[in-house]
Amino acid sequence: MIADRMQGFEASGIRKVFDLAQKIKNPVNLSIGQPDFDIPEEVKQEAIKAIEGGFNRYTRTQGIPELGEKILEKARKERGIKGDSIMITSGVAGALTLAFMVLINPGDEVLVPDPYFVSFKHLVNFCGGKAKFIDTYPDFELTPERILPLISPRTKIIIINSPSNPTGVVYNPQHLKDISDIAKKHNLVIISDEIYKKFVYDIEYQSIGKYYENTVTCNGFSKSYAMTGWRLGSAIGPVNIIDEMMKLQQYTYICAPSFAQVAGVKAMDINMDAYVEDYRKKRDFV
């Protein structure tokens, strides 16, 4: 009865621990990337205003223009991202799923830095691809030397996750430049998951989307603004890829939650430095 594509598709270990934690009184829950602060009050009020004002219907598949334009402008200004097109997605998970589904053919290989976020492998497998793991132990750095031996004629995508989940490593800018050169030489697509970019300390953060135009840069509001349950993200990339992702979103997610999109515009005007600094103190304490 169950489709073959679900074979070997196990429930997330993170979710298993998360569900277990719900049954324990006052646990210290380190199982999932859930901020310990609440959504800023101004953002909540903006969402309430949108809901009570009747902004509860479908939006355009690519999202409301005010949000898309604001995200794209900020990405270009702050990170120098070269992507020409943007779409609003149902979280970064939605962006990754759409990107993999429009890019991966059966048998295509996707290079995944190991350790890795649990979703990467399963999404690649679900799309008929093969995840090949880049061993980054013991320093967790992603270097050209670790990538080159794994490239084959079937290689299609390199995943970049910086800052990395679960290691926290922020990749060296020179390594990112070199990796972009490798991708260009072999005509690969880079998918960059940058959901933790706001939480970078002591060093300068750079996006690989600054160096390589054939990059799909995925980001969202879950970690930076504690909007995990509102499912709001974005994907920036080449027009031809984003157009196909939008086409697929029409038949799957339809659009990101409308009220969350309005609230996202407001969120981008709020200074979150105090929250970021609070995390620094906790990191230093540990």
C-alpha cells in the first residue's frame, strides 16, 4: 500500500526526542532549534492586525511584494548575494524541499557535509538522489580538498550550511570562494542553508551566494525572530530555478501563511541585537 519512496524514510530522531520531552516535567530540551525567547511583541501585534483586518486569504505563490523586495534588498546589501529572483516559502524546510525536487533527477549525487542536519539526507533520497557525505572531522571545516575527491559525472549539488547545524562552524570565506570555483568548473548548483546566520560571533560572516550566481540561498524567520511555528522563509537564486520552484509551490504549499508574511515585513525592522547578545552570554557560559 505504501509507496516505495518511503522505504528507509525513518521518522526524524530529533522529533522522537522532542516528543519524548513533551512527556517530561520541566526538561532541559536540547533536541530542536527552538529559540527560548518569544516572538517580539510588535511582530505579534502586526500579525493580529492582519488577521483581524481580513488578510487571511491566499497570497501570490511567490509571496507579497513588500516582503520579497525587502528580503532581497537586504540580502544584496548586507551579504552581496547575486541571486536575481526571490520567492517566499513555508520555512527553510519548504525552500529546501522545492529546490531539491526541481533539481534532482534519479541517481544524481548531492554532496552533504558531515555532520549534517537530519533533513538533508532524507530529502535527497526522497527525490531519488544519492547523498554523498563529505567527512569534515575533526575540525568540521568544509574545504576544497575534502570536496574534490567526491565529485563525479553524477554530482549535481553541493549543500552549504553555514553556520552549521549541528556543529556551529562558520565556514572560512576563502574556502567558500574556492568551493564556488569548483562548483562553477563542474557546473554544479549550490544550495545554501543560512537559517542561523544572525548568530555569528567573533568572526565575519559571508554567504557563498556572494561568490557564485548559481546558488539557491535559503533563509527564514524561525531562529532569528522565534517564528518557528509560523513557517516563513525565502529562497533567492537564479530566475530559471526560482521560477520552477514557484511552479511546484503552486501545487504543494500554495503560499506561505499570509498573516506571517505581513508580520515578517514588520520583523525585519526590529533590532534583535539584545537577543543575539543573550545567546552569546549563554554560549560563553557553557
